[in-house]
Amino acid sequence: MSCDPDALRRAPMVRVLRALALREVSSEALVGACLSAIERDNPSLHAWTHVGADAALRDARASDQRRAQGAALGRLDGVPVALKDSFDVEGMPTSLGLPPRDAWLVHDDASAVSRLRGCGAVILGKTAMDELAFGTMGSNPHGGDVGNPSLPGRASGGSSAGAAAALAAGHATVALGTDTLGSVRIPAAFCGLVGLKPTFGEVSRVGMAPALRRLDCPGVLARSVQDAGMVLKVLAGYDAGDVACRARRVPLALPDWDPAALRVGLVSDLRSLGAAPEVVDAFRAAVSAAGATLGHARPVSLDLAPLEVAASRRAALLLMEADILAAHGDRVEHASDRTRGLLEYARSRTAVEAMAAEQRLDGHVVAVRRLFEEFDVLVLPTVPTAPPALGAAEPANLADFTALASLAGCPALSLPLPGGMGLQLVGPRGSDLRLLELGEVVHSVIEATLEAS
């Protein structure tokens, strides 16, 4: 029985893997359908910066040959993948949202890319992003603002804008982005996808361009929580070349939360934290729909105001500006006047001010650790507003809800809600698999409840 590759390119990865295993479709046909869609859509969508069509088709044919010969297969064998343009891919420039230049051509894959290739995934190419990962709207003066296939005319979110838009448009089966203060979860919410930021240090960043080394994480964009979990298991692992990677003595913690005893911290007073009325309504509806899946015990109302997340996010931005200048100083001259102007702020600050920002972020880490002495999971919106119009000004507080987890190095999972909004689950460091298990149940219940209403 054959399967239409053009329809399959929009399917969850578990369905794609089944179709490949049953020979309902070939990887070459699926990758070809994705490449045709990219060629058709990208002139208006602006989601891709580099597409390696010949290499992708070659790797897809190699996957089909392995399958035909009964050879050993990787976990993601034949699956087409999109990569944010901050990951090094052999033979492609790493442009970081700037105009591509031959001088930026790289000759080695990033660690995460090597892991994907090692399990048989087919790399399609590189996706668009905000300049130097410094933005949350998918705005780019060089390649054009990235469109939102799920909500045409609305922003796609950033900075992993192209990865989210490409996945939402059916150009790939799964996508890899980076998340420093919310750069995977914000576009995931805006584009109706699942977004996962792992525990800081769980996935190697070698070959991934830095934005703020203290917080940077490779992240996963997917159509289902199950898909995100499968990709995390491929990516996670110790890498001596990354100072943040941790050498584990045991595997990732297995899912072992008891739903009957789950301690849920439900963020309250969202309006005082800057959430728009439509976000508050969508959040309450989602929590109500989730019901007992968030634990039989009544969730405890949690006031985030004492954490002063917005102030800590601003402190992180100072460090991010300095880190970008230090890491990419020779490239900054190619950025727009707006981005150069924003980065200049760091040049005017002192080392003492930078150290004060570091100390503030240390305080946030400790405060969140203490929260997890009381709670197993925190539940809050992903974004404070629905997606703004394409080309609109960037809301100053767009990353405030995602920054909570980022600043503390915690894993966070964004589940899609109608209207380009998201429900966010945050767990303590190392609880990635537990969070994914909970997220899978919560997502399925919310979807079923909202569809029935």
C-alpha cells in the first residue's frame, strides 16, 4: 500500500517512520516532496537560507538502500530534518541571519548535526533566523521577515523563526532550533507546534553559534510531544568539547511521577505579569481541559512576581549582547543598523555591571531551585500575547514567560493552543523525560477536550 509523500510531509514523525518501515513511501520520494514544497513556498515564506537538495536526495537514496538491503537502520533513518542557521553543516555557510558569505563556509558538522546524521536523518538545509539570534519575532532585513503558515499575516516568533515556519508548512518532519531565552518555544507557540528546551547541558552545543553561553540550548520543534522526545534521546549525551555538558553516571531519569501526588504550581495573576486577556482566557481553558492529568491534588496558585523575571531577563540581555560581540565581532559589521545599535549598549557597560548581571542570574537559579522543593512542575503560558502582525514592533515582554526556565537552566515544554498561544510546562533540571511524559498526556487531553467543545 503506497502513501502520498505530499500528504506525509505534514504528518507526525512517528507516522513517517511507520510509513518508511512498511515501505509505503521511500525516503527519496518524501524528501523530494519536501524540496518541491520549499521551492514553491520559500519565495514568500522566507523560511530557508540554504537548501542542500542534491546532498539531501543522495542521503535519502542511501537510506532507502539500507532499508532494501536489510542493513542496520538508525532511529530516524530517512526522516527529513530542518536546521536553524546557527548550526554548522558541512559544506554550508553558517550565516546567523546575516547575508551569506563564502568566508563563513564550514567544513564540519555541529555535534547535534552529527548525531542526527548518525541515526540516518536527512539534512535538508538551514533555516532563517533573527540577526545573530537577537530577536523574538522572526524579523530579518536581509532575507525578509519569516511568515507564519499557521496564521498568515502574523509573526512567526523568533529567533528560530524559519525552523518553526518550515515545519508548520510541511517542509520537514522535525526541526532543530536554539533556545536561549525562548527562541524555540516562542515560535512553537506562534506556529502551532510543540517546542522543547532541554535541561541546560543535556545536548552538546559544539558547532552551534553562541548567543549567551550561560543559557544557550539546542531545542526541538515537532508536531507531537512523542516526536520531540524521540529527537531528544538522539541528541542527548556527554561531549567533552562543551564545557556545559554533564557526564552522566545514569541515563536520563525515567518517567516516575505519581499523578495522584503531582505537585503543580499554577502561575497566577497573569495580567499583572503582562499577559493579554486572550492569553489569560486560553490558559484557563487549557488548564480546565487538562483537569486531573495535572494531578488529582488541586494545583497550588503560584505568584511569580517575587522572582522579578523581567528584570533578570534584561540582565541576561546585557550579557547576551556582550557574548555576541565577543563571539561574532567580525560579523557584526554586516548586521543592520538596528542590531548594531542594540549591541552597542554592551560596549558602554562596565565589567562591574556585567558581574552584577551574573550575580542576579545566580540568584534566579537559587530561587527556582527552591520553588522545586515545593513543586514537581510549574504551569504557565508560553507567550504573553497572541502573535502580532507580521512586521509589527517587537513586544518588550515577549520572552518573559519563557525566560523563567531558561535563566534557571530548567527543561521546558511548550504545547500548542488555538490562536498561536501555548501552554508551558517547566520542570526541575534533569526531569526532561518526566516532563515529556506529562506533556504527552496533557496535550492529548487538551486536544480532545477542545475539539469536542
